[in-house]
Amino acid sequence: MLVSASLLRRTHPVVCRSSAPVSLLYLARRQWYSSSTTGFEFKDKEVVVDGVKYPKDEWTNVTPTVLSKLDRKLHLQPRNPICIIRHLIESHFNGYKCFNNLSPIVTTQQNFDDLLIPADHPSRTKSDNYYFNKDTVLRAHTSAHQLEGLRSGADKFLISGDVYRRDEIDASHFPVFHQMEGLVYFDNDPAKIAAQVQADIESNALNSNNIKLVDDTVIKPSNPIQERHMEETVKPVAAHLKHSINSMIRTLFADEPNLEVRWIDAYFPFTSPSWEVEIYYKGEWLEVLGCGVVQQALMDKAGLHNKIGWAFGMGLERLAMVLFGIPDIRLFWSQDERFVNQFTPGQIQKFQPFSKYPPCIKDISFWLPENTWNENNFCEVIRGVAGDLVENVKIIDDFTHPKTKRRSLCYRILYRSMDRSVTNEEINEIQENVRTSVQKEFSVELR
Ligand code: DAH
């Protein structure tokens, strides 16, 4: 089901300027913001972004809501916590080449194939990604640029940028977030690698003791060394990876009391062995990064047959939420001065909460035509209509009629603006549009 169909199917081209404040409200009210400078345009047969035409096909599911985020680039806004964290990490990884301005519009080759992600891998589905068409997608991770980085000639680099994923809606999920990718490679010579690792470890000792670090992972058949690698080479490479990441975490969290960090085994198509790092925060383990020894086939694609490398990919919002004490992921996007003016480049400061504008809560319930249901697609329709005004969508009732066996769902939608008070009137209008779109997209029977 094409989530955004009702938004894309328009007789008149729609032009939106992506920097328009509360641009999503324009969407909801069907008053389109137009601009002849930078922007994007939905035409019958193509989506145009900054003059580049992307022909539409059955994969197209990008929405004006998500494209309106393209030029925000929070990682480049000096006072935004995302940018502050990026800088701090970049300064820690001294000497790494930094790429911060690569376009988030990438080919499916870059986002998936280059990374050895199989053709039938679930991460490719339309319900998880924003496609322009079958060959072009908004990058879902900064790993989409690993090969470009490898081909750049730099033997250690960082790539930061905005990434896009269709997702549920709540305080810690937003369809756009930011990641940083890191990659380092060495000559495939065990003695040389070991010497370099030793030197790096000595120059960057782990001396803070406010962090309890648990790593009981061992290399084993279920998380193996690659066939083409030798144990004596992989061991120092893995040691360098782990030291580099642990020291980065210790630097970032130097002032955070009693932090617990743990390493666990993981799986990624583009690394082996692979791990994840988690941080214990407010009673739960948060996954903050994935990493591992780069698949040699990927190094080969860049012509680096005789090199061996490690890589990581890390979400910046989660780190920023912990470090700055920011309770809601949407706040990063706020243009409210009470948020924007709180932060200073180069400094980690705790967020001072200010009173939130009042919410407006509406329920929607309906009978499903059949038993299958995709919540991401549902949330996307709501986001398409209500834009950033939707703060949270949660299911409050899931009921199957004992006789007819029909299934009925009820969702509670919390609307709130980060920047102003919403009126019941405008939310009623949006809710009406949500109901109509949901009914059309999913052929449900509204109750
Ligand atoms: N790209 C992965 C994700 O977004 C994270 C990741 C895992 C990046 C392992 C890496 C890596 O570079 O080596 O889930």
C-alpha cells in the first residue's frame, strides 16, 4: 500500500520550501508553501528536489513532510546539541577526515548493495524506508557512504549526516535522525598493526573511573573471524576498535556519574565479527552503536585488497538525549528560542525544561478489512497529514469480535506543537483529514 499516495496524487504540482517554519501545518490545511528558490516539488510523474528529477514508480513513498527536513541539517547548526556532540566526537578522533555534507539522497546501490545487504533483506522494505523510486532512497544510515569514504584515499574517516527511516511515533522516534559513521583501516601486517594499536592505546589511556564497562564478548563461531582473515591480525584490529570506542565514550561521558556500558555480540551484513554497545540509562539498556571488522569484500570494492579495517555507526540523538538530558526527540527540531538559545558550541549543558504547550488528544477507531496491519504505514499516514504536530500515537484497544472475527483497533493520537498553542478547531480539521486518509489508504471502516 502506498502510504503517501493521497499526498502525491495531485493535479497541480506542489512546491514546498523545506525550511518553512511549521511547514507541516500548511500541509494539513492544504495551503501549500511555495518558493522558487530551493525546495522540492511533487509532480504527477516525478519528484523534483533542487532541480533534480526523480521519476516516480511503484516504490515512491517519500512525503512532503519528510522532504521538508532535508535542509535543516541539525548536525551543522552550531548551537544544536546534535552539532555540539558531532564536534566533540570529531575532536576526540584526532586526524580523521570528516565528511559532513554528503547528500542524503542516495542510490539503493549505496544504501544496500555496496554494503552486501542481500536483495531480500527486510531492511529494504518500503514500510521501513523513504524511496524516491526503486533505485533512489533517502539514506537509512550513514553506512551508505562507507564505500565513498574508502575510495577517498583517507585511511581513517568520520561521516555525519541526517538519516531517514519510517518508524513508530513517540518521544524517542522521529523519521529523521542523525548518525556518525567511523572507519579505520591498516596494512594487513599483524606486527605493524599491533605496534600501531599499542601506540594509540598508550597515547589515549582510559583513566576515568566513573564508567563501569562490561565486555565479556569473545570471538566465536556464531560471530566469526572472516575466512580471509587471520586471528593474529583480527585480534589487534578488534582491540583498536574497542579501545577507540571506549575512549570516545569515556571522553563524552566524563562528567556523567555512574555510567554503565556494555558490549554485546551483533550481526551486520557488512562486518564480522560484529558488536553493539549499549548504555544503561533510566532503567533500560539503550543501543548506541553498531560496529565490527569490515567485510573484506567491501574493502575489495574500493580496491583495498591488502588492508583490513573496522567501522562503527552511531546514533547521535540518543547520545544527545542522555548527555543533555533532553526528554523528547522532537525538541532537537524546535525553533523555539527557549530551546535554541540554551546551548553553547563546545559545551555539554543539561537542558532546562520549559513549560510545554498544551496537548490536544483525539482517538480514532476502525474495523480492519482483514487481519493484517502495519503500524509504521499507519503512523506515516498520520505524519503525512499532521506533520510535526503529532507527538505520540499509541494503541489503546485491539479487539476481535467473538462472532464475526472482525478486528477493531483504537489509537490515541496526541497532538502538540513545540512552538505554540494549537487550537481544538485546527486539530479537529487535521483529525478529520487523518480519518479520511486512513480510511482511503487502508480501506478500514471508521467507527
Ligand atoms: N549502519 C548500521 C545501522 O544503522 C550501524 C553500523 C553497524 C554501522 C556496524 C557500521 C558498522 O559501520 O560497522 O544500524
